[in-house]
Amino acid sequence: MAQLVTRNEPVEVSFPLPRSMDARVHLSLITREKSIIAFVTTTTPEAKGSTPMGSFVYALPNSLKPSEPLATALFTVESTLEFATRLAKLLAKKTHLPVYVSSSLRLEAAAMGGNVEEEMEAFKKIVDISLKVLQPAISAAS
């Protein structure tokens, strides 16, 4: 199993939500010696105050079937559970490390209200950025 170099500070990235005029996705990645923690949320100018916590999921690589990571929900909010689970499993599969994902991503601000295509675009962008951020640490640990 790979190990990451521990970082004391999270890597925080913000980018526009695909197909949205003013919504942004905020991604925070924290690497620990043997795990990754990811927080994903969205903000809009109209939103006042803080975003409520979404689902919190733990995923880990499956040593018996590497293509099928294992995951369990630690805290569930039905509207964010599936997205958080998919993200945690994919990051665990790609990094070969246990991953914690907290997602309060809300796609209602997307052009078509967060349909499947918009959700997939947001998911792909989050995964691409996460893997780019994590790649130097993963490579150094290999």
C-alpha cells in the first residue's frame, strides 16, 4: 500500500461549477501519512451563511478485488450520499489509499438544475483536479 507525505495544511481549490453562471465548487484536500481527506461543497452569491454538512463517506482499496473499492457512509444526507460515495470509491481506487469524503455539493445552480450530465461534468472536474493535486505526493510515496 502506498503512503503519502503528510501535509500540515490542506490544499484548497475553487473553480466554477460547469454550466453555471456564478456557482463555484470548493475542494479541500488533506493528505495524512496513510489516508486522504476531501471536502467538497458549492457556493453561490445568493446563499447566505454556511452550507449544511452533507454526507461523509469512508472508502478503502479492496485487496481482493482492486477494481471494486469498499465504502461505508459515516454520516448520510440522502441528496449527497451517492455523489460522496462515488467520489470516495474512485479516489480510493486511483490512489490505493483509504479516503474520507465529505460532500455538500449542490447542483441546483447549474444551468439545467443539476441534471445527470451536469453532475457527471462536475464529478469529472473534481476527480481530475483531485488527482492532479494528489499526484506529486502519490508519486513521491511510490
